[in-house]
Amino acid sequence: MRLITITCLSAVLGMQLACSPTAEPAPSPVEEASSDESAGLQTEDEAEAEPEDLDSLEDLEDLEDLSDVEVDRNILSVDITIPASFFEGQDPQDIVDAAEQQGIREVTVNPDGSVSYRMSRAQHRELLVELRDSITENLDEMVAEFNSVQAISHNDDLTEFDLIVDRPAYEDSFDSFAIFGVAVSAGYYQLFSGTDADSYRAVVNTVDVDTDETFATFVAPDDWEE
């Protein structure tokens, strides 16, 4: 279940990037049934509540791959090098052709499979605008996807977010997985804007819609490393 798809990078760079909120440690598993006949069975409510990709770590892997993105700002151009993992299964010539169709004239498929783009500063600004718009649109989709989430707001540089929720419904569900979609989205924007991988930081506050109380805060990537 991929909830955040960064479509603008596919359009601008001829590649596909995606992230999904899937990596929060799951709640303690239901105790095993005492008899062989009941072992492995779930109640109907449990089956409905469990996310389809509860065990997936795709968002963590995406963020680790993003840490290898390199962005160099020159006087008249911007160089972006994206790791090979984002181009698995793609023909190198198709990568070059897709970039050139978007007006990016300098694209190099490196021996290690990574791809380097040189674009004008104007193209880089456009990429960031489209990326920001795509993230905002997909955050709105997350609000519709997670029943307890009422709204998601953020600051200008996409480093801090407020996840505004119906607290009782939130705590009685798996909707906390929304945090990871938000944090990885922030990672895409910050790293492609030129933030050093070691400086990437996203703060996601979980706020009670009724009391305006922040009752939980998640900091990426620090809390992922625990």
C-alpha cells in the first residue's frame, strides 16, 4: 500500500521514486492460542485492522538510498547524482532519453549504475516546486486514507509537521503508520533541495484535535535508529 508517490521526479528525471508509511514497529502480537486448532487464527476485527504491508521496510530502505543522493550547486547549474537502486531494471539508454525529453541535456549513467544529472538552476527550482506540490497533494490523500487523521500541516522547509488526529480513534488503530509516510516525504524534499544527508531532520508532532495537545513527537532519522 504505497501512500506517497513522488510523481514529479518521474516526470522531470524519467525515474520512479516512492515511499510508504510502513516501518513503525508493530504493536505486541496477539498471544498464541492455547490449542493447535486455534493457533494462527485472527479475530475479524484484527484482520480488518492490520495493514496490508505491516512487515514492509520499504520506507526505511528508500530513506537509506536517499542518503546517497548528491546535490552540488554550481554558479549556473545544479548537479544531482542518484544511486543505482532507484534505476533497477531500467535500460541506461531509456534513462538518458527520458531525461533529454525533459530538457536535461547532460545525463550520465555512471559505472556503478548511479545516474548524474546536470540541470539549470531554473530546472532545479522547478523540480523542487513540483516535488513540494506533489508532497502536499499526497499528504492530503493520507488524511483521506487514515480515518483518525484530521489534517497534516507543515512549515515552509518541510522539516516539521503536525499530524492532527482524533486521539481515541488514533490510539485504537494502526494510523500511527502515517508518521513514516510524512517523514520520508520530508526526506525526499530536503535531500533533493541540497540538504546534506547527515543534516536531514524531520519532526512529526501528533496533536489531539480536541485539546490541541501534542501528545507524541517522532524525530527522523533519530527515532528510526532506536
